[in-house]
Amino acid sequence: MEVVVPFSTDRPKSRLSGVLSPDERSAFSRAMLRDVLDAVAAAGGEPRVLATDAVDLERPVTVDDRPLTTAVNAALDARLGESPGDSGPVAVVMADLALATPAALRGLFEGGRDADVAVAPGRGGGTNAFVADDPAFRVDYHGASYLDHRQIAADAGLSVAVVDSHRLATDVDEPADLAELLIHAEADGDGGGGGESRAAQWLREAGFALDTADGRVGVERE
Amino acid sequence: MEVVVPFSTDRPKSRLSGVLSPDERSAFSRAMLRDVLDAVAAAGGEPRVLATDAVDLERPVTVDDRPLTTAVNAALDARLGESPGDSGPVAVVMADLALATPAALRGLFEGGRDADVAVAPGRGGGTNAFVADDPAFRVDYHGASYLDHRQIAADAGLSVAVVDSHRLATDVDEPADLAELLIHAEADGDGGGGGESRAAQWLREAGFALDTADGRVGVERE
């Protein structure tokens, strides 16, 4: 299955601006992107980056500088043909799902076999990943897109499978999400080891560590 | 399987104090508790509340006013016997998992069949639910308990299954979690209908609604 991974080269992770400089946000975003692409490939998907500008990667890249919703709908149009069954399904997976594992992505792909549309909601009502194989499905990433996408599918008479995954629900947008990334990197026993994700390794090398001093888990930077 | 649901009658949800009065926090907590108990029963579990004081419920209640860690370890001692296989497994599920569905809980219970301990991590490194069937497993709910529980299991030579569920990862602690509850209540099509969870219904009747005005999803109260 082709898996489209939208990536903005020019829109830094502004909600991380309190803890990371623009250059750091760019480097960290690319580390997450490469982790996501590797996880997609390990899950049996064929990743293709949908980037707003050229990006240097060892993976196929399509450049489309239009807004996210427009670019993704164009990608769906190009792949899903005019009626169901014209092609196989296509998936769209966000580039900041730094906790995504091959197992979590396989769960998404399997959801797509059971329904016309499988959606992995993000925390806060976003749409972090989906699989669709019917050209009647369209995206609209403004606002609470998970609710909008459920409605779009319902209006088109499409069945929906919801993929319940904490890893896929966690898009890395704000400092608390950095803690989430480090928690799961540490829990999976790859702290500092060769199996550590690029994004977790990048954070550690940038001086970030878990901070549990006040009872809640956050990050500190040395 | 017996499923222990710890519930504090005297410790309100203090991180919701900006949006709910003490009496409201108490009522909302009880609504969530009853939703969790119903979901556990619908998933095939036998719920038992482990409460810090008497609580009026149509379910079995054990009162233990000691701290959470002590009370849960005592409950494990009472149920798991002295060696593996003395009894069936026991589960512990937090009372504020207002998004928990029977399907998500069945995923937890199934995880417990594949490993000595199955853990559903909470966002922020907590331990929102687990199943254990070996008395060598102990809990310690201070700090990043998910990491601690992984370590406790590893030190005891116990295999661990991680249950990757957004619904089980979402304990309702702070205002953003109220939005999460309303998003999924609305997505599942029960907005105002008879199938709505008690907690979601309580929030709506208290005047809460989703607020997507600024691009991010939060709650507003009329």
C-alpha cells in the first residue's frame, strides 16, 4: 500500500519554540519524519513523502506547495481513481508520529481492510493517520478534523473503522509530547542503545531528559 | 477476571479545579467511575471498587483508606496467592478512564493472556490499567509509574505486553481531557442520544461543549 507522508519544510513546529530554536525544530522534524518513513516501510507500506518543497531523503518525494488539505486531496485523486476498486487503498500518515511503530501501523492498515475508511484520531481531535480506498472520501484538516472526517465518511455512506492507538494518537507538537517520546523510548529499553529512534536520540543528544521531580513527568534540558 | 477499580472518595480531581467546583468534581468523578465499571462488566470482567471510604454503588466495594500503592498491593496479595497459577489473573483499572470501551478493555485482558503482565500506559507515563497473574509483580504509583512497573516486571523476570490504546491512555485529569471525552462521545455518534456515557452527559448538562474557535480543540462552558 502506498503511504503518503505529508511534510512541511517551511512550517516549523511553532509550539515547540519555547524549547527548541528554528534550526533545532527543523532538524528534529526531519528525524521524526525519517523514523515514520522507516516504520511505514517496516510495516509493509510504501512510503512517499508529500513535501511543500524539495527535501533530501532516500525515499520517494512529491513536491506540492499547496495547503495540506488541497495537497492531500490531490494525492487521493491521483491514487484512488474515479470509483471504488479502481486501485488499492492509500494511507496518509503524519510525519510527526514519532511514537509510531510497525505494529501500530499494521493495526492501521488492517483497519483499512475492514472498512472503507480507517482513521487513527490524534489527541485533541486531529486526524493523525487514515487509510481510504474510496474516492468519495475527502480530507479537511482544519479544526477538529477527526470529527469532520467521520462526518465526511458518513455523508458519503462509507463505513469507518477507528484505530485506537496511543502511539498513533500522539503527534509531537508541544513539550509534553517530548516527554511522551522519551518515556516510550526508555520503556522499550533502547535508551542510548542502537535501536533508539532518531528522534529520541536527537532529543538526548540535544540534552533533553525526563524530569519526574514534581510528580508529573516532563522534560528538562541540561 | 476480577477487575479492581481504585477510587478515591476524598481526593477531588484537583487539576480540574479551574473549571469545576469541588462538588462538581465529586459528581463528575462518580459518573466516570460508573462508566468504567459498566465497560469492565461489558468486557466480561467482574468489577470491584477499591475505595478510600464507603461509596454508594450497585457494585461490590472494598474500603481501604491506605495510600493507593499500599491498597493495590494488598489487593494483589489477596488475589494472586503465593506463586503463579494459584489463581487467575487480576486486573487493576483506574476509575478516571472515561473513554474506556469494552473493546479497549478486552484488548487489555487479551494482553494479559500473552504475558505475565499486560500494561496500558497513560499519557505522561502513568499506569492506567494492567493485568497480572504472578504475585512477584508489585505496584508503585509514584512518579513515572509506567517506567517503574516495566522495571519491576523485568527485575522479577516477568514478561510484559504493552497495550497500545488511546482510550486507555487517556485518564481524565485536566481540562484538555474533557475535550477528549467530548470529541469521542461526539465521534461515536452519541451526542445527546441514549447511548451517551454518563460522564459525557454530565459534562454537557453542566454546560460544557467543544470549542474549536482558535484552531485547537478545547472546551467552553456556557
